[in-house]
Amino acid sequence: MKATTSLNVTIAPVKSESPSFVRRKLSAVVRKAVTAYYTEQEQQEIARAAKLRGISMSSFVATASLKEARRSQRER
């Protein structure tokens, strides 16, 4: 839905963030540790991507892993 003001400014709704990268609520997280090993370059790539999303590396890795797991299960 768009609205036009008397100043000839158009206001349009902003698309929400991709559902796969919604900030995870700490209260909904079961705190289980998972260990993963990365090369220095992989760690830097993950850190940059997480920073762009405004989330922690841990949350980024968890969200991306769950997205891939769910995609893999749908393909079966």
C-alpha cells in the first residue's frame, strides 16, 4: 500500500528481513554447544557475513545450518 503526501513524497512499505535470518530469541534457544572447525579464511568470511546481517557468528552459523538442513530434508 503506497501513500502520497502533499509534498509529493511516496511512502512504500519496506520488505521485511528474510525469514531465514530473523534474529533468534535467546529464550527460545536450547543452549547446546556444537563445535565446528574453520580455516582462517572461512572464519573471516563467516565473520563478514554475520556482521552484514547484524548478528553474531554463532547465530549466523546456526541459522545457515538449519536452513541447509531443512532444504536437504525437503529434497528427500
